[in-house]
Amino acid sequence: MSACTPAQLIKPPTQRFDKYWIGILLGLALPALVGYVYIERFNLWYTFEAFNMDMMGPILGKIMQVGIFPNLALLFVFYTMEVWKLAKGVLIGALPYLIASIAFMA
């Protein structure tokens, strides 16, 4: 058995959170939060109550696309910090929003 030094036993703070499931949760939660804030704060001409079924598809697709942009910023931050599993989780978490936004736009 080789002896480990205390420095080898303690993980760096960035490596402690390098888990896929944390990235997936961030990737799923961030676009929903950004989309909600966009509707409620920045877009004054419609709210959740104003959606009807005729215009819901294209508008919801565009709001989902706006919500994905912060995921891209988070992805690049995690790549520069070299937290690879967390970055992959954010990318995987953003894929359902991307697929749904394309489906709503069509």
C-alpha cells in the first residue's frame, strides 16, 4: 500500500461538485427559471394567463430558446473550470428544452 498525503485525500472545491446529476438538475431548472422571469418581468404584453392554444406553440418555443442561452454560458464557465462531468450534465439537461422548442416552432 502506498501512503497518501493529506493533500491527495482532499478534493479541490470544483472537483467536489463534478457530478452528472448536479449538472442535469441545473440544466433542467435554469431554462425554466429564465423563461418564467422573462415572461413575468421583461415581456409586458402577455402573461401566463394570456396564452391561448392558437398562439401557445410558437411563443412557447421562442421562450424556451431564450431560456437555453444561460445554459450555454454556464456550460462555457464549467468548461473553463475543467469540471467536465458537470458541464456534460448541463448540456444533457438542456437537450429536452432544445428538442421541445424545435417541436413547438414547427
